[in-house]
Amino acid sequence: MNNLNSVLGIWTNWAKQAEKILGHVKFAVVIILVFAICLIYGTFMESYHGTEYANRLVYKSPFFFFIQFLMFLSIFTATLMRLPIKKHLYGFYVLHLGLLLLFAGSFITYTSGLDGSMTLPPNLAVRNVQLNEDELAVSFHNRGIKLVAPMPFKATPVDLNELDLTANHPDLAQIKLIKFYPFSDLKIEWIKSPQHFSLPEQSSRYQLFNDNFSEEITLSMVAESDFSMSASLGLLNVHYMPESMFACFNKPLKTKYILWNAFSGECSSLEAKKIKPQKTKEGKVRITLLENGDKIQFFPESSPLPMNDKMESEPNKPWRIFGLELFEKKPHLFTFGKHVAYYSKDEKKWLTDSFDEKPLIELPWMGFQLKLLNHHTDLYPVRTPTYVKPIQDGGQLVSGGEKAVLLKIKERPYWVKVSDGPNDLLVDGEKITLELKKKELVLPFELNLERFKMDTDPGTNNPASYESFVSVFAGNGNNQFHIYMNNPLKYDLFTFYQASYFEAQEGQFGSVLSVNYDPGRFWKYLGSLLLVFGSLWHFVLRNRKKVA
């Protein structure tokens, strides 16, 4: 019994000390100052680095939530210290009740509310909302298993401590999560191939420039690379071809068709093979090649690959036929690593050039020059994420807009990036799809964009306002709504605001809506009203009575 009384005494003394600290005006002033500093800091971060960065760093951080919790305790304790109720403090009680309801409403919103966006293409029903939370989805198609790992809501890189995503599925290929970058830029890194290439595969990086323009172009023939074999820069199309094919462009051709063996690198012509192009009933060029007794047909106006009778391409066969006339009407640049070829309209013939004897190659278009920056046959380029603090300009991120997660598949490192979309891999004969994406909420109803309207500033193409006319399909039928600035759609506890737009196809636009669900809104509104009323009662009406 004595021990119990001793514990109760210690607890009572501790409670009194806590009450003195939490209810003291100095504590309240300090907490309010810290809260104000956080708001100021968050405002600057939002201005320079974007809303998402500010949310991750400040507004939705555990520290900011803890400061608000201390403010709640301070107000609650100060109220308890002034009990029992006294008539001259009615305004004080109402004011503090309003503050407590504001915090309570904010807490409900923080724990149960959601913010997201909905992308509406024209005339396509959508019910998925992309939330402001990231997740990694891994699908094992052979077994019908999908694993999802939520990513931490942090502003800086997060070490995932080699979390084994497949720990509960020992029969699956082991996938470990290493680190997560909420903001990053992609840097080019040259990787040594883990296998010996049986086919001639290479990668090169060029700089194309003139007095007013400069662009770096990375091209690769390696399947594991993040770069392709072609690039478009305005009207100029760049094609990356095996180095062995360069000899084909140096041979005089009467019919302007190049025959190239992708397996051996051999070049030939229709004249050497004694082949004549034919015309189909539809007027298409057809070329038939006899190879080891097999008849192989080509339609070079459509594709350089051989075609079967069902007009399906057959990439496993070695020969390719390129019709050069297709590349003479518009600017086309063929690159072969250290060599280039292009058609000159002035000289009316194909010209070739090489980097072997000079650092720059003059091109016949708008004073452009080409410089070879890198060329490798045993390395290939990949875009490796590097964490950066995001930079915002004009409301748009100009740096740090990429999210990425590093994982290991059977101890081999692999980056999954948001910009890649769903990425398919073949691991031990099983198809695996990796995707880093926004967490989605499926609504119990659908929205369909019937019409999008955009007004522009007079004499310009700058959007002045934009509006969405949508249909909502639910169990009770089809309802029409008009969404524009300051006129959101409120439906089934959700609020849809007009946020942005995008060009879906030429002449047609899609709409982007921000979606909000705020279960604490009523308590925040009620708290705000009580706060205003209590302030007037406590500071204005009470002082008037004293003066009177």
C-alpha cells in the first residue's frame, strides 16, 4: 500500500510539473514561434523546390506533426487549468475550443484524408485516382503473383536496408530493395556488358551543333541499354547502324537498294544478286531473295526486315534490304560509330565521311556539325539516377523530377524509374514486370471527359482559362457537370478541381483534375468559426463591458 501511494505521489508531482510547463505562456510562445519558423521555411522550400518537396520535408514530416501535437497539448492544458468554468472566461473557452477542433480536424484529415489527381483523356471513362504516394509493383506473370512495396514519404534518399520483397515467397526469384530516390536526375553511365556479344553491337555518343543549337545524342545497339538506335531532332532523323554496314554506302548502286547480312556483315546489291524489284497489285515494291533454296520476300518501302506470307516480320533471318530513296526526301543521317552517311540534294548523291582523320564532320543542313564524343564496342550507356534537390521554375520542376528505386534481382543491381513505366524482364524463364508508380484509388464511379474548353489571351496561344465538361457514371445513372476555376465538382464525399490539361492528340485536349477527400473539413470549419467568435467575445466584447 505504501508503495502504491508512493507511485501515485510521484505520478501526481510529475503531472503537476508537466501541467506547469505545458500550460505556461512561455511554452506556448516557444511552440508558436517554432511552428511559425517551420511555416516560413516550408513556404520558401515550396517556392524554390516545389509543393511535393515541401510536403515531404516540412508539412507532412513527423517533426511538423509533433510540433502541432505540442500546440494541441499546450492549448488543452491551458484550458484545463482554468476549470471550473468561470463566466468571465466564456470567450476564452470558446476560442480554445475552436483551436482544439482545428487541430482535431487537421489530424483527421492527415490520417484519413487523401489528395491525388485524375487524368481524363477525351471520351474515355476513368475511375482511378493517382495518390501522392509512391509504390513499387512487381508482377510474376507465370504464377499470377503481384507484390507491392510502399516507398517512404521522405524528401531525401532512403536506405531500404536490402529489404527482401520475396521473403514470404521462397519459390520466387529473390528481389531485394536497396535505396529509394524521391527526386533525382538521370546521368549517363557507361556499363561493361556482363556477356559477350555474339552480334556486332556498339554504342556511341555524338554532339550535333551549329551557331544557335547544340544537342548531345546517345545511341546504342545493346538491348540492355536505355538508349535506342534512332533519334529525331526536329526535321532531322538520325539512324544508328552497325559499323560493318558502312561499306554498303560506298558501293555504286543502280537501283538504290542495299542488301545487308546482319549476321555476317556482308553487303551486296540487287545487281550483284541479279534481282529485279517487282510491283504488287497495290503498287508496292516487292523484292524476292533466294537463300539456300528458301524464297524470302521484302517490302522495303514498309520495313527492311523480311516478311512472311502473313506480312509478319521475320527478324531471325539474316538479310535486310534498305531502300535509300525513302531517305532522300527529308534529312536523314546514318551513323556507324566512327563513320556517317547522308544524302546531299545539292550533289544528288549519297556521301560518306569519317572521324578517323578529323574531329568534326560538316553536315549539309543549316550549318550543322557532328562531333563524336564516345564510341564503345564493349560498353553500353544507361541512365543512372542521381539524387538532387528539385528545382522549380514557373510552377514546373526543371530538375529532380525523376523518382527511382534501386533493387537487386538475384544479386544483380537494377534501377526502376517512374519514367520507364512498366518494365518487363525475363528471369530464369519467368516474365517479371517492374513498375514504380503512384498508388491508385479506384472510385466507385467513373468520370468521362465529354468536352474540354480552353480560352487564350488575345493575340497569343497562352491559356487564359480552361474548363471541363464531364459525365459521372454511377449506379443512379449519368450526370453532367461543368468544372472550372472556383467551381469544383463535389460528388460522393470527393471534390474535383480543375488543375491542368494536356494535348492528347492533334486538336484534342485531355484534362487533369486534382482530387480531394477531407473528412476533417467540417471540424476545421467549425473550429474556425468558434475561433473567430471566441476571439471577438474574449478580446472585444469583454473589454467593452469593462470600459462600460
